[in-house]
Amino acid sequence: MIVCALVGLMTCVAVGRDVRPIDYRFSFQEAAQHRMNVEVTFTDLPDGPLQLRISRSSPGRYSLHDFASAIDGMMVTTMDGTPLAVAHGQSNEWTVAEPSRNVRVRYTVSANTIDGTYAAIDDTHAHLNMPAVILWAPGLEHRPARVALVARPEGAPDWQAATQLFPTDDPLVFTAPTFQYLMDSPIEFGRIVWRTFEATVPSGAATATPTIRIALHHLGTDAEADAFADATRQIVEQARQVFGEFPPYERNTYTVLADYLPSARNDGMEHRNSTVLTSERALATARVKLLDAVAHEFFHGWNVERIRPRSLEPFDFARANVSGELWFAEGVTSYYDGLLMARAGLWPLDDLLGDLGAAVSKVATSPAVRVRSAEEMSRLAPDVDSFSGGADAATTTNYISYYTFGAALGLGFDFTIRERTGGAASLDDVMRVLWREFGRPGGREIGYVDRPYTAADIRRAIAQVSGDEALAAALMARYVEGHEVMDYRRLVELAGLMVRERAANEQSPPQPLEIVAFEDAGRTPSPSQLAFRQRWLH
């Protein structure tokens, strides 16, 4: 167990002895050339060779990456500058056979990819994902770390830093209590447009009122930033209502790091107390589309960051992380992002039905369901996930994205639970059960989850909420572990909706089916159907 000061961390007590933090210094004199100089200092090393690694994987992205290809000019020395011999093994592995007690490592990172996985450095900002830029030492994962941003580019005295790392008295120096927290803490360093608000917490709530910070790096106006922040506030409130409370964010702060630039890729990446959002789109022309990504990533603050599959905990940065629960961790989150948008008044019903209809159409008509189950689709993530978040195989006859599969299952499970309980319970209640049992307890060390869940725990939560163990077992066995498709035509009629064949148009690729409201199909919903719909949307 490690007991650390959370702010201004310089030393840490670990099992009865003082341990100096690992010290990282990032310098940006060559930012215009898309390069950053890194200096790492390891002190009080144990006896034996020093192993150095750069990650092969990154949290929230499930494929392997060649981050080592961006590193050059590595030098390893003692503290007085005496060179130490380094053996380079695999592309991401180095060994210092005879290190001194204290070692300094210097290297350069080249980076020019604005997304949730890699890094980008230029004369306007540095967008840093830690697994893509920092070397680490196996065996030292429970040490704290200190990160200093030094030597801004010439002519950039106004650069500021946004991150979930813990602040110190110096606005450009931060700390992390553990390796897992360090690696999960991206940094945006540059000219930032800030918007901040206090979230709404009901009186008597167990958790404190969190501060939500939005750090925008974009080309838009202040009015656009204001509108984005106002809409984000609505999403935040709707997400809280699903779970009943906010997560206990470290430092009681959640930070949105948003890069909306012509050179950015369309991406989003969840982190424990923050999210990275990137897009080539602008707030002026695509605000609602960008807000859908906010809803997805903010929901992850509960579902996947704290309600965490056992298969992903702790995250292994040296290999692909395979999980059979991504249909729930990612896919059910995809179901909720659209629902949050509708409940917040940011999407009309037609937009929500268009989103869910596309997912249902894919699952209900693809032959892939007969080939692989939702669990098996989830385990394929390392093979189909890419650095830009796209799964190119998702349109083939043997694969459906776990995002799509899980979104359709989320709709089906939600409506089934509502039907079984006469409207007394829903998938929201399942999420709350999982939150109370697996998310809220947290971990003994910051950045870790002590009670991750399994598929059996999802089944048990559904049984508890629905009061029907047989129903819960059937839902999981038939539609998650098996190859059956839920009866979406019957289920959506409960809310006065219908699944129908889509009219021929020029949409590419076409989806055979769509979900529409009875009213748009010339039918009149009954009072009970309208009541069901009302409860679902509120």
C-alpha cells in the first residue's frame, strides 16, 4: 500500500520506506518541428538491471501500437553525466545492465497526430497521451511520478496546461500517485479557452459537488465555447441522474480536453477524471455531433473507468488487452450517449431513433450474429480497433462492432426490463446496482479498481432489478453468449415505435431497417405506449 500526499507530491511512503517519485521533464524548444525533448530521472533504484519500456497499448484503445517508432536519440547516464551502456531488445524494450543507483534518461519524441491515442506537438500546442510519449520501468509501477512542463516554445509565453494530474504550487508541475494514474492522464499544453462550472448535486447527496472544466483548443468564438459549455452542463446532469450520484473524482474535478482543429482526427477517449475529444469539425458547424461524443465519454466516468471489467483491470501497457465485456463497457455506453442527448433536449426523438435504428438494423440483418456472439465480437477488439477508433471489419459478414452490438442490446435489455417490471425498473437501475457494488467502492490505490466485474455480475444485477433470475439468465445466454437476435419489432412497439424497412435512398451504406415513431408511420400510439415512451425519455 502507498500513502501519498495528493497535492505537491514529492515523496511517498511505501511499505515503511521513503521512495522518491520518478521525475519527467518535457521541453518544447523544437515544437515547430513536431518534437519534444524528454528527460526522466529514476532514483533509489533496486539492485539489478534497469528495464525500460515504452507502451504497446493505451487505455480505451484495444489494439497494439508502435509508439517506440516516435522515439530517437536515447541517452542513459548517471546523474553526473557518465554514459551507461544500453541494450536495445524488442522495439519497445531497452536494458541498462549495470545502472547506478540514480539514472537519467534523455530522448526525443516526434509527434503530429491529434487523437485520443497518440500525441501532437507544434508551435500552437502540445497534445500528449502518456503511453505514446513516456518511458517507464517495470517493477516501479507503484511509485509516484512528477511531471514538469519546461521550456515553452519561443513566442509562446501564454501556454497553459490542462490535465487530470494533481497540481502543485507551480502551474506547470504536476504529480501522479501511481503509474496507472500517470498513464491515464493526458495533457493539453497550449493556448486554451477555459469554461468551468459546478455540477448540480441534490441536497443530502453523499458526494461533493464536482467542478467540470472544459479546456478548448479550437478556432471558434467565445459564444460558441459558451454554448458548448451550457450543453455539456445538461449532459452532465442527465448522466448523474442515471447513476444517482457523481463518481468521487480525485480533487473533485473532471476535465474535458477538446481539440477541434482541421488537422485533428475524429476521436474520443475516456480517462478516470477527464476525457480527450478531437475532431476536424468545428463547434460552429457540428456542435451537436461533437456533444454526442461528450455524452459517450462522460458516461465512461462511471461505466468502464470505475465499473470496470475484470479483463481490463489492471490495464497492461505491454500487450493487447482482450475483454469479452466490451459490448457492455463500450456498447451500452453507446446506447446511453444518444439517450442522454435526448433526455438533455439536445436531440429530438427522430435523431435518437435514427441512431438506435442503425444499430438494430445492423444486428438484426447481419449474418455475423450467426458467426460470433457479442462476447466474441468484444474479444476481437485488438484485431479490429485502430488508432482512429474505426473498426474497418464492421461491415463484413463475420463481424459487428461491439459498440453497435452493445447499443442494440442496451435498447433491448432496457425495454425488456421495463416490460417485465411494469415500468417500475429499467436498465438505469441495473447501472446503479453495478455502480454501488463495483464502482463506488473504488480502489486502495488511486487509478486502480479493487472490485472489477464479470459477465456473471451483469446477469446477477439484471436478476436483482427485474426480480426474475430466469429472465436475466436467458438474456445473457441467448443474446450475449449465444447467437439469437432480440425481437426488436415487438419490444419497440411498447413505446409506440416501430421497426420497418427503410425506403430506398442514396444513403451509403444503406441500412435495411429503421425505427420510427407511430406518428410518423400514420399510426396512433395508445396511452400506455405514450406513458412507456415518456418514462424512457425522462
